[in-house]
Amino acid sequence: MSLAYVNGEYLEIESHSENIQNVYSSDDYGKVVEELILEKYSYGQEIAILRQKEAKPEEYTEYYNYCEECKTEAKRLCGIN
């Protein structure tokens, strides 16, 4: 058994990689991306990073890459190819 964070709560599932894909639908994609990003960055942190994009390019690049990873994971979780 393992725990999966789904729609703001933890659910017990047998195999994270096999069962979690069916928890979300493609309509949930945006919400899932947001939840994944919020696991690392608060809204305030996102705004600060975006505002200082030119002044702190390394920090922005790290943030951008993380967001892209979240989008890829959200597509997997929502069954989007």
C-alpha cells in the first residue's frame, strides 16, 4: 500500500504507478498541474520568481523546469498522451 495525494487529500492505493492514473480525468489536468507545483512553490513564491525573472535567471530556469515536469506528470496522471 502507498499513499497518493489526490484533490487535496491522501488516498491509500495498492500501486501508485498503476492505479493513480485512473483517479483523474483529462478535465482535471489544470488542477493537477497546480497541485503538483504547489507541492514545491507557494503562489507568492511563484509571483516573486516571475517578477524577478530577468534578475535571477537561474532561479527562474529551475522553476520553469519544475513546472514542465509537473505538466508531464499531470498528463500521465490524467491519462493524456
